Amino acid sequence: MKRKIAFGLVAILLGPLSAWAQTNWSLKQCIDYGLQNFGTTRIAQYQAQTADQQARQALGQYLPQVTGSGTFTNNVKLQTNIIPAGVFGPEPVRVAFGQKYQTNLVAQANQPIYDRSLLIGIKANKPNQQLAELNTRQTREDIIYNIASNYYQVFIAQQQIRLLRDNLERTQQVLNILKLQRDNGVIQPIDYTNTEVSFNNTRSQLSLAENDLNLSINRLKFQMGLSQDQQLVLPDSLSFGQIAPIENTPFNVRNLVSFQQGESNLALQRLQLARIKAGYQPTLSATASYGTLAFANQFGDAFNRFTGFGNIGLSLRVPIFDGLQRDAQIQQQRLTVLTQEEQQKLNTSSFQLQFNNSQSQMQRAQITAQNDERTVKLAQEVYNVTTLQYKQGTKSLTDLINADNSYRQAQSNYINSLINYYQARLDLEQSQGTLLNFYNQL
């Protein structure tokens, strides 16, 4: 019974881990894992927590500030003062005030009543926290983009290997036929050799493609935050040859995280300008202090005979002249705000340009991929017919080789067009700020 309970507890503890220890990983599962485990996710969380603590700090500056202090003094030699002649006698009198030991304990409190700069600092909490949230969203979008891009690279590499292996198999079948024809003297040995060279070249390409696949998988693991030692196998889940249509959506720059980040930064800079200007205004604070004081000529009495004292009051600070330092700060900050505003305008134009280019690239990549897909099917039909006719003796070896080369070239073009299509799709999603929607719809 105890053993069954132990096994049950182990299964519960390892359940979340076994969900990731699966054979095939879909794109959504890879992104899910990356959003939980990639290092930048934790960094974004720390930045958000930092913004929360900065908000606490700004609020704390307007709360009561209480300090305590204590001093113990051993007057090794008391200072002597002189009382002028005529006060206590005809001659000046030397008198030492105080006693050998002195103990002083004081608690002080300060409460800002009006400080415009501190109030503006509290207002900055909201855009600062919004900026931290936007940074978190930007991190998520970057993870989605990088994982999807590398996932597509792995998928394309798998398809390329699949085609190369198919080419090897077809070339091997032709070699078998040519070998019989060469041995029977039907064809020249050079015909067999040329085909064998093509076979060897394809085998070398396959070796390179397999190495590229391993590199792509390693990059994908890194972008996911997955250990390089863990196995990662991707299914053929994208359905080879399927080109999904993309709906044209109007561009709205406010959907972009980068634009929103610029707006939050601009709001913070404007608040900083207002805060510097507020330095010209008076500040008013309430103050209070209470303490005890003890004098003694004996060390033991220095901590026994305390006399209390205290006070309350108001503190008014009025800036009069600072050598025009604050004016220089205001002008610097004003120029910073103007720079940020111009930069935001440039960024808006750049975002529009990126969207337009991505949309054009997407349309071109989609058309190219669809055309190349049809070309592959036609080239395959031509090759199959030519192969059959060659076996029947109605087509020459040159025709077969030409059909094979055309088929291979069509496959290569289609692979490249698929890479361009998937990358263009990601770029379009990124340029219109819909990467999170793209992820949620997977």
C-alpha cells in the first residue's frame, strides 16, 4: 500500500515534467515552453517588480520621515569661558560650563505638507509601471517571433532532407537500370558515371542538410530555454505544401508595443520637466523632535539622570537664486522632450514603412510559393512520365536527366519560397503588432 502511495506521489510530481517530455513538439508547445523558461522572461518579471518598488519609493518620500540619533560625549577637558569684569567682581572670571559626561538621545520626524516635485514624482508611477508592462509584452513577442522563426527553419530543413532522400532513392533506381545497361553494352560507361556523380552530389547535399538541421534544432532549443541535452523532435504538422492565406488588415501604429513604449517614455520625460520646474515653488513641512539629555561627572550617572525636551514646528523653504542652475536643467530637459517627440514621429514613419514593405513581401512570397508548389507537381509528373518512357525505350537518357534536374530545381525553388513565405508571415505579424494574436490562434 505504501509503495502504491509513493508511486502515486512521484507521478503527481513528475506530471508537469512529463508533459514536456513528449516525442513531438508543435509550434504552440514550443512557444509555451519558451514563454515559461527562456531567461528574458524572468528578466522582464524582475523589471516589472523593480517598477513596483520604484512606485513604493516615490510614495514613501511623501510619508513621514523619522530618524533617531544618540551621542555620548566624554569631555576630557571642558572648554573655559570668560565672564567679563564687573559681572561677578572687579576681575574677569574664568568658568568651565558643562560636566565631564554628556548623553543625548533625540528622535526627529519630518512630514512634507506641500512639495510639488514629490507629487509629480508620484504621478510618474503609472507611466513607469505601464512601461514595465510593455517591456514584458515586448519580451513575449520577441520570444514568439524567435521561436517561430527557428521552428520554421527546422521544419524547412526537415522537408529539404525529405526531398533529398527521395532524390537519392530515385537516382539509385536509375543507377540500377544504367548499371545493367552499361554491363550489357547498351549505354556508354560515361552515362553511368555522370549519373553516379549526381548521386554522390545529392548524398553530400543530404549530409550538409542533416548538419544544418542539427544546428537549427540547437538554435530552437536555445530560444526555448530548453536544455541542449534534451531531445526535440518536430512533427510534419505544417502539412507540406500548404500555404495559408493572410487577411489584409489596416495599419494602426498604436497596436505596436514599440510605439507604446515611446509614448510612455515621452510621458516620463514630460513629467521630469514638470518636476524640475516645480523646484521653483516653495516647500512646506511639519517638523517634530523629542529627546533626553543627561549630564554627569561620574560615568554611572551619565545614563540615569535624563532630562526630556521636545519641539514641534513648520519648515518653509523658498528658493531665491541658484545661479541659474535650475533654468539650465529645464532647458536641457525641454530639449530632451523635443528630441523624444521628433524621434517618435520618425519611429511612426518607420513603422508604417516596415508594415508596407512586409505586406508587399508577404503578397509576393505567397504568390511565389503557390506558383512553385504547382511547378513541383508539374515537374514531378514530367519526371514520372519521362522515367516510364525511358524504361520503355521511347525517351533517351538525356531526357531523363533533364527531367530529373528540372524536378530537383523545382523542389529547391519551392523550399526557398517556403522559407521566404514563413519568414514574411512572421515579419508581417510583427509589423502590425499581432504576434500575440498569431500565437493565440495556433
